[in-house]
Amino acid sequence: MLDTPTSETPALNAPSPELIAQLTAIVGAGNAITNPADQAPYLKEWRDLYSGRTPIVLRPGSTAEVAAILAACNAVRVAIVPQGGNTGLVGGQIPHEDKAEIVLSLTRMNRIRHVDPGGAYMVAEAGVTLLTAQETAEAAGRLFPLSLASEGSCQIGGVMATNAGGVQVLAYGNARNLALGIEAVLADGQIINGLRALKKDNTGYDLKDLLIGSEGTLGVITAVALKLLPRPAEVATAFAALSSIEDVGALFQRAEKAAGGGLTAFEFLDNTGLEMVLRHAPGTRHPLSGSHPWYVLLDVAGSRADGSAGGILEALLAEAVDDGLVLDATIAGSLGHRAALWKLREALSEAQKPEGGSIKHDISVPVTAIPAFIRRAGPIVERVCPAARPVPFGHFGDGNVHYNVSQPVGMDKAAYLALWHDMADAVHGLVHDMSGSISAEHGIGRLKRDDLPRYKSEAELFAMRAVKAALDPRGILNPGKVV
């Protein structure tokens, strides 16, 4: 029997003045941030759940500089917290409060190194925003399909480190499915040069897939060879109203049958969430007449610009309306109309903030179990906090439900957020009972680290800790996160 790797972080040291000077020399004084006011954007996450402190924020400009930083910190056992666009939702990119961890921001590493439309790939550095990657692909006549609400600020390195999903996982897969190769720096400063743009490379352990999704605990991703796809000639978009979550499931099955691989997005939300968006997101308006319990936003893509995608969507919705499955629907008649429909979905997270505290769950269950999960979760939430308002939405086609719960109207926000552990424990217990996952696309980070042993087997935790101990034996990479 192998010795069980410890889950405890090895003793780490605070950086000495000498190390601070050494690291500053590596990146240059202008890219070594010590002023607290200038550090502030790097030390607080979007949902205000975590804020930390650091002696210095380093902004390297090359992989060689990242390697030098890690080698220096590893030698004296000083912790590094890698950070991209700081859009993570589980605290994985935020240092702890003891001011002993160095923040390593990859923002300056924002070059597109290479684009090969014929070879269907491009190489982007970690600090390239997702939006820039999309626009670069479009300029080359190709598609990079990963799409998130935070795409204007989230960065490729962070997207890969968390194995982000988004609204088109149904057709194109998550971040892992869109990476052909990576370049990364290990804890001791060794560089993995794995930017081979090969669809087939069966030469031993897949280090790319090991590092993707590891949340900066096994290495620092510095560049990625991204898969590019053919651009669809046509995308038809519709917004439909339904009376029940079971009907949402039935419409999904029909849409999948009608459009096949052309069904690129199938998002769902309820009326509570839509009303929040209409109250708080400027420029939004209800696309249908009257309020309905549930809504679906779906895209159908076509390879020919002959209206066939739109025809498939029209026929699907017409039949669903005739059968009483869809109550009302609209099909986007222009790019502006399509953008307006998608804004209703993309503004959902931001629109919950003015409603007070929101306890969020990023879970997944089998697609066919989504209706049962939502039906069963409501009474569970009510027992934890009477009058709390569930705001379920997400990516129906891949089973990912963002089961957010807003505070009761008039309740004190701090008192409500104090129920986070009890609420999450109850919802995650249901997810586990339904053979689901407590983290569909946001990762583990700090938020769910202590919950993981409840949902992972001893064998799985043993393997994860063994990998961590092998690649980061001094425990300097993002300590206290994931495992």
C-alpha cells in the first residue's frame, strides 16, 4: 500500500526583502506592484466573498520570467497565486489574508503568437482575453466557440486553468475540448513546451489535460494552442416561453432531434430571473407578451447561408406551439435583435446583485434529471431559509444548472449570507444523491475545498494529492486551493 499523500500544505515562508528585490529585478520595477491602492484590483473577487493581501503583485511579460519567478520562490518555499482576469467565482485566484503569498498576474502576456487558419489552430498567451481570441479567429475566417458572460475580461490562462464551460458546451465542448496543446511552467521553474497542434498524440500521460482544470495548483499555464472550427454560415436564435421545467426538457429533446449537431446553445431561465434582469439591466425589455414560468434561449447554426437553420428553428417552434408545448416565441430577425435576446441571459448574474445576497451553486446532474432536481431543490431551500428566492438558470443541454438563491425580500444581507454553508450543504447533498457534481464549470478553489472530501472517494483524493505532491512537493502553487 502506498503512503497516503498529506492534504496539509507544507510550511511556507513569507518573502524576504531580498526575494522581493530579486523578483522585482526579474519583471522590472514598473511591473512589481507594492502600493496597496494599485494592488486592490488583484485582491478581491467579483462576488465579494474573498479578499486577500500580498506583499507584491508580479506582472511577468514572458514565459522565461514566469520560470525565473517560480524557481526563485520554490527555492525558499514562498507561495505563488496565479491570476488571470480575476473573474473566477470560487476564490481560487485570490491570495489569503496573511500577506505571505505573491500574486502572479499573467495580464501582460497577451500576444497571439501564431494563427494558422488552414491548420485550424492558433497559439494564444495566457493573458489574451477570451474576446480577443474570438475576434482573432473571426478575422482568420474561423470560429473559436468558447463563450462566457465574462469574455471581455476573462483570460485564456484562467479559462484553461478552470476548464471553463459556457453557453456552447452542448455543441463544442468545454475549454479542455478546445485545447490542442499547452505551454506551462512547473513549480520549480521547468517549462513544459507542449504547444504541438496535433489532434492525435498518444505518447504517454496527457500532461495537457492534467494541467487544464488544475486551478494553478500544479503549474502555471503560459500559452495554449487553441482549436479553431469552421464558422457557421448562419445562426438562427429564438426565445420561447414554456409552462414547466418538464416542458423545457421536452423541447430540448425535440430541438436536439430537429437540429442535430446544429443545436449550439440551449439556455434556460425562470421568470424570477428574467424579472430581475428587466428591473436591473439597462436597455432590456421583455421579448414576449405577458409573463410565463420558464423561458428557453436557443441557437441553431447552419453550414449554408440559405436560411435552412432558420427554417429548422421555425418548424420546430411552430410544431411545439401547435402541440401546446411552447406558449409563445420570437425568432431574432436581425443581429441587434439576437444580441438583445442574448443579453437577457448574459445579464442574469449581474442582475442578481441589486436584489441582495445570493447564495450560488454551480452544479450538474444528468440532463434528464434536471426537472426532478429543480422540483426537489425548492423545498430544501425553503427549509433552510423560508421565503428565499431560487433563481435557476443554465446550460440545459450539458446538465449544468446555476442554482442561485436570492435572499428573501427585506432580509438583512449579512444574516442571509451567513446561511451559505447550510444552504450549500443541503443543495449539494441533493446533487450527490442524484449522481451529480458540486462544481460543473467554476472549479473548487477555496469555496468548495473543504466540501470535496464529502463527494470524492478516498481513492480519487489519494490520486489527486499524489499528483500535487509529485509536481509541487514544496506546496508553493496556489496553496489551500482544490486539495
